[in-house]
Amino acid sequence: MKNKILLKSLAGLCALAAVACGGGPGPQGSVAVYLDESQPIEKRVEDALSRMTLEEKVAILHAQSKFSSAGVPRLGIPEVWCTDGPHGIRPEVLWDEWDQAGWTNDSCTAFPALTCLAATWNPEMSALYGKSIGEEARYREKDILLGPGVNIYRTPLNGRNFEYMGEDPYLSSRMVVPYIEEVQKNGVAACVKHFALNNQEAHRHGIDVEVDDRALNEIYLPAFKAAVQEGGAWAVMGAYNKYKGEHCCHNRYLLNDILKRDWAFDGVVVSDWGGTHDTKQAAENGLDMEFGSWTDGLSWGASNAYDNYYLAAPYLDMLRKGEASTATLDDKARRLSDEASQIAGSIGMLASASMGEGTRGLYEPIHGSAPDIAGKNLANPLATILSAAMMLRYSLNEPVAADAIEKAVESVLNDGCRTADIFTDGCKRLGTVEMGDAVVSALA
């Protein structure tokens, strides 16, 4: 039942956002290409890309919270929600803080560490592990699982060896593929990390790793290559360290030359949290999504600094001045749109299997007028979150009427969590699922 609710309503969520923000079909009798399910997904993505503004393209490339990035509501492109990690789905944290959110419905399974999984020498066990953690990630409404980790054990003193798949490149390569395949069958992107040469914790942000080409290709890269070319990983996370003088999160040789050119990786490159250091390099050297800047990935950073990220306002300024390539920007946005389509496509296949015909696609709108709450369209941030949460939690088989949504959301708004207060002390501990439950109660 939980999958049926989730899979049906997730498609509806994208649709609700599209209608609410004016991204629906054109003149009567015509359907925009990106909404036309008879068209190839590549063509639909290109059409959606052509409709995005410069500002919208940049906005989807960087974080909007500790673990999420923005979508494009008017086109039905959803937010992206990430979660740690390779061994379990992290309890929720506050929007702009590392403190736990204090939810009561975010319990998680503590899976055995990946070093234990690798020690089984059993690919079937790895597949079961990936299937199980992928199901839990989907249940928790996550889009990207920040794992698995496949860095090689170069020294026993590395504090993160426990979350990697061993010291043998062949073993790691065989164990990582089924893990990724089974995670992604749940409509959750596996984000393989940390690419590359992240083999020690000491001085991890600044050390410039020296390794010859043979050792690089025979020891440190095979598991990543298998993850991409055999496992079909949808995402890869850059590493904190440097290689050839450039940080790995925007390293031209690793990302553009090896990963995207030689291995033909068509997914998304995600920075490690706080692993980005330069706008020009981030723009040109293969990074697609930036998370966690102005923190070291563990401690406090600037509050709500997301518009100041390297791939945010500084990148937008470069683009407006003609100092950065719009073709490169389009490639980043295209990769993110492709990933959203892959996630939605996997969810759609799961939904069809559990629900039969009638599942909505990524961009398909719910017909009818958009609810208006106190003079504000559903593009209003809190109203969108409340409605999205309600759609993800509501168990009826039929779409909820627009006027019912309006009344239910308005009643919750009037109960003390108004838009202006959404992330202040009065509201920030009320997560989206709790908001959704409140709306469902109001609908009852």
C-alpha cells in the first residue's frame, strides 16, 4: 500500500506543480512536446530545456537546503532530495542546519557497513542489499542515495574505509554493480563516491594526490568504471582531495576527460558537501550539482547561503557577462532533466506494476484551475510543500479536487504555519510529511 500511495501521488505532484505555475499545454487542441507522452524522452527533455529561463537553469544546479536542490515548478520539474548514505537512509535534518529535525517517522535501518558486504564475496547479497536500501530510500521520498562508496583501501588509517568495498579493485567492481542496479530499480539514483583517490581523511580538503597512470587505472578507477559502464549509475560524487592540482569536484581530467568522454557517462556529477572551491572550474570542468559550500561537510557554515554558491549567483553573473558558455550550462541542465526523467520513468514502471493503467507521467498536468490560497497561487513555497506532501501521503485512488486542496491547505496555514514563517522557529521542526498529515486530517 505504501508504494501504491507514493508512486501514484508522486506523478500527481509533478503535475500539480505544472498546472499551478502555468506550465501546462498551449492553445486548445495542441500539446507541448514536453507534455506529450508519445514523444521520445530525449525530445521531451529538449523541449522542456528550451522553455527554461537562464535563472531557472542555474537554480537547479545548486542546493536550496542542506540536502535538496530546486526544481522548476511551472514545468513540472521536481526538487531533488538527497540522502546519506551507503548504509542507511539518514534521519531528517533541519532545512538549513545539521541538527536532526526531530521527526518521529524517519526511523531507518542500520545496514551492515559496505566493508562487511564486500567481505561476503557475494554479488547476490549485494543485489539484495541494494534492493532493500533502495526501497527504504523511495519510501522516505528520496531521489539520490549518496552511495555506494568504492574508494580503495590504501591505508588502514583511513577513517572511512568501513564505508568502502574493500582493497581489491576487482572485488569492488563486482560488488558495486548489483548494488547500483537494484537501488535504481526503485527510482532512486545511486551516487557513487568519492571520485576519485579519496583514500585518507587527514588533510582531505587540500591534499594533492600523486599517483601514476597505471596505478590510477588498474587500482583506483576500476570500481568507478564498472559502476558507470556496467551498473549504469545515474550520479557520481566528486572527492574532497586534489589531483593534478585541481580539486576533484571540478577536475577537468577526471570529470570531463575520463568520466564523461572516455566512459561516456551521461549522468550527473554531484559535489561532496563543501567540496567546491572555484566558480570557473565548477562551470567548465564537469561539475553539475553543488552542495554544502561554506561548510566542511560536517560543521556549520553560512546560514541560507545557497544563492552565493559557486554555481549560483557567481555563475549566473558570468553567464550574463558572456564569460561562461551557455552550451555548457545547457549540458548541466539537460543531465539533471534526464535524471529526473529516469527517476520518474522507474517510478512509473513500478506504479504500473502495482496500480495498473492510468499512472501520470513526469510532466502530465492535472486539468482544472490552480488553487489560490489567500490570493497566492500554489507556486507559494509553503502551499506547494503542503500540497506536495498531501499528494505523497493521500491514499485515495482518485485525484483530490482542487477546491478540497485549497480548503485543507488554507486550514493548515491558518493554524500557525504561514508562508513567511515556514523556516522560522515556529515552523521549521514541522517536516513535510507532518504537514501532509495535517492536510490529510483537514481533508477527512
